[in-house]
Amino acid sequence: MQVDLTGQSTRRWVRRFAGSESAGAVVLLVGAAAALLWVNLDAASYDGFWDTPLAVRLGDHLLSLSLREWVNSGLMSFFFFVVGLEARREFDLGELRERRRLVLPLMAGLAGMAVPAAIYLAVTAGTPAAHGWGAAISTDTALALGLLALAGVRSPAVRAFLLTVLVVDDLVALSVIAVVYTDEVSLPALLVAVALLGVVLLARTARIRAGAVYAVLGVATWVALHASGVDAVTAGLALGLLTWAYPANRGDLEAATDLVRAFREQPTAALASSARAGLGAAISPNDRFTHLYSTTVALVIVPVFALANIGIPLSGEVIARAATSPITLGVVAAYVLGKPVGIAGMSWLVTRLSGGRLRAPVGWAAVLGGGAIAGVGFTVSLLIATLAFSGDDLEAAKLGVLAAAVIAYALSWLVFRGAAALPEKALLGSSPVIVDLLDPVDPVVDHLRGPADAPVTVVEYGDFECPYCGQAEPVVRELLAERGDVRYVWRHLPLTDVHPHAELAAEAAEAAARQGAFWEMHDRLLDHQGELRPVELVAHAEALGLDVERFRADMRGRTGRDRVAADAGSADRSGVSGTPTFFVNGRRHHGSYDIASLTAEVTAARARA
């Protein structure tokens, strides 16, 4: 019998593609190509469609915008909301939680906008086009990070550095829109918007989680900002910045488990609602909204924005006019030269003036490559261009943005390709990383595997009954077999609310450790995760050739209980709530635990060490 798995394989491929960071860049480029094709085949159809008015009426109040304006001011609010979420996450959990590390990316981000603005103003000096300098300063964060992934740069450190710099970029760019490209501001409406954001802050502080509350407040803030004359997309960024991020608390997770268990025992609508609320309460609002919106924004909203705005008739006349236009030349020069010079130059200057106390968390090759890819301007640049220009000037600005993006990507690719031939430190640098593991490894107490003096230490918090720990175990063994520069530490974190035998299995491993056989028992328990009842644990001890009577006595006396509790306590102090959780040289490993991901993290840690 033949089974057709084509549909299933296709769905798996789609899920993998949608989950990749490069997916957003690919779909955005498809949207831009579709816009260019559409407008060059039928310009009247393209312009007629996007200029179609769409009105919303509520009583005597009418809000009428063209479809393009609904996309630029409405849908793009979700884009900036996701940008705000990422910025907040970096501030709460990422590199910026150590506040002194904010100085260099702040200064580099500001210089990465000031230098391009100065270059653009120099090129367009004495012409009316100088007013459009705002279109030459802002990087498209999502597209830049997506193209970085397409260029083969997978380093979390490089991504994090670029993200922290571009967060500043986004904040300043929206401020420029609000201050420079807003003709008239209605102060009462603006004060209403600020008051509504204050209500959002109070609701966050009171830990109100009802999504409907924030949806109403968000829409009201958007309407108030639109009425004030300030670009309403600012509402999205502000709401994102007010959405805190924090690691899941083990107590909240256990409470959620109890609610799910209650629903399993009595499946009623009321208990289903309680279980959903409990699951939502167990994670931070930032995580919840990021999961809810990031994929839609990357794969739908931003490509639609490109489709609505990038349509340029590519006739010989248009291209010839743009080739000599100070707007096009200014935009290209600003992005291609100004961004890397501003970001890399200011990073070097801050490092030099601080005597090395403030430095980028990556190597200089990554700083230069990141500065080059920051020359990819798209969403905000086009947004400002539509506010600053019209007609032929707008077409020239759009062509400049497109040309700059292509050149910037090529330059970044060349920099990172050249860096691949240099020592790893050129990319990763030697800046000390933030340590997430609060209880350092103690060779006397911890269970170690591998060379005691290895430069890289991988710590895993695990649960012998956790199926994901079982899946990770072969990866860890392969990592240790392939590399001689890694020592591995196992710490217990039995999730007793979901794995009833996990704590006893951890104590069995400690009982085996008293006979010098911790790792033998560790491997056996993970290989037999369905056999963790007391009689089966004794059988494992017998199979390993342990003194069974002594093992029984240690299990009855629960001699390993304190050690297991100590490991669980150290997990709580480091914000660990689930298994498996890995730390590489004290830095928490985020993402998957496949061999490629862990090897990349270990390689980076080895280079820094």
C-alpha cells in the first residue's frame, strides 16, 4: 500500500519556511516585485486600486482614507507594534537589561542616522529636495535582519547587536515623522492619545490581561493620534514599548497545569475558559503578542505595504531622470556610505573614548557588516518619502531606496564573506557576555562530563521523564563526541506537576552517584524514560552492577532529595521554568537544541574564551 505524504511534506515545508527569519525578507521582495510588475503592466489599474477610498462611520463621525493610507497608517501600526515588542524584550531580557550597554548602540544608532542625513543634505543642498532628508535615515529592521539571515549570518550575537542599534533608529525615525513631517498638530487630540497610553500603562501595572481591553485602548489611541495630525503608526510603537517581557514563572506554569488537569477530569466550557486564561497568564504579554502578530506582520502586512507603495513605472525616461536626480543620488549615498560610516565610526569612537569599557558585543567585522546591512531602508523610508515628496520626486526617492537596498545587501555580503576567512573573534569580538546562570558551575558539587579544563561549559537543566530532554540527549552526546573543548553539566529540574516519576528518578541518579555511577544511571534513565517506577529504578541499578541493597537504602532514605532541591532552586534563581534549558558559558541558549544550533553557540563561546 502506498501512502501519499506530499500534502504533509508541503505543510511541514511551509511551517519551516514561515518560521525562518529569512521568510519575511523573501515575501517582502515578492511583494515589491509584484508591485513593479503590476504598475508597469497597467499603471492606471495600480493607482486606481490603491487610491480607492474606504470610509468608516460611527454616528456622526466619519474616517475616510484611501486603501494606500489604510495600509500605511493602519496596517503598519502592527509592524511598529512588533518593533516595539522586540525593543522591549531586548530592554527587559536581552543585551540592554544591563543598562550601561545601552550607551554604545544608542550612540551608534544616532550616528547611523545623523551621518546619512548630513550626506543627503550635502548632495541636495540648495534644492527643494533637501526637505526630504528624513527618507534617507531609517533602516527597515525586519528586512535588514531577514537579509542578514539570507546572507548566511546566523550568529545570535550579531543579530542582537544590530537589533539594539536599529531600535534606536526606529524610535528616532518615528519622532522625525511626528515633528518634521506633521504639518499641523491638534493639541487636545494629542493629549487624549497620551492619556490613553497612560491608561494602558496603568492596566499593564495592574496585570490586566484581557486582550479586548488593550484592543479598545489601542484603536482609541490610533484614532486620537490620527486626529491630532501625528502619524498614527506611532501608536503601535508606543503600545509595543509598554508591553513587558519576563521569563515564565514556575509557579504560574504549575498553576496552569492544575487548571488543564481540572479540565481533563471535567471537560466543561467554564473549565476550558479557565485553562485558556491560566495558560495565557503563564507567559509574559510580550511573548504572547509576539507569537500572535510577528508572523502575520512579516508574511502579510509588510509585503502588502510593499505592494501598495513600491509601484514605480520603470521606463527609460524615469530611470534616466532618477540617475541624475539629487534625490536618488542623495538617498543612495546616504544609505550606502552614511550607515556603515555612522554606525562603525561611532562604535569605534565610543570604545576609544571609554578606554574599552564600553564596546560592541561583537567583533569589528560584524560592526562593519551590520552597518552595511543597515543601509537597507524600506518601510519607514518609503513612509517618509510619501509624506515629503509627490510625483516625479517620489518616484526618484523610491528608486533611490531600492537601489540602496540592493547595494547595501551586496556590501554586507562581501564583508561577512571576507570575515569568514578571518579568526572567529573578528566576527564575535571579545566583549564579556551577560551571564544568565546565577549559580556558577562548581566542579566539586556539579556532575561534570568532558575535560575539566575545557574552555566551554554547557549546563543543562533537565528532567528524566521529559520527552524533550530525551530528544536532546543524542544531540549532547554527538556534541561531546565531536568536540574536545566542551564540558557538560547536568542539573536536576524535575517538573513534578507534569512528570510524576521525575523527582524519584532524579534521586535514583543521585543514589547511583554515591556509588560513582551517576553518568551511567543518567544515560540509562534517558534511554528508558517510560520505566521510572520504583521497581524499575531498582532494576536499572541491578543492570548497571550497583550494590542494590545500598541503592535501595539510599532511595528509602531519600539521600538525594536535598541535592535535587538545590538544583531546582538554582534553576529558579536563573529564571529556568522548563526543560531542557541550556546555558553555554553562563549565557542562556535560546531557540532549538539541534546539533547545528548548539554547535554554533559553542563555537561562538569558544571564540570569546
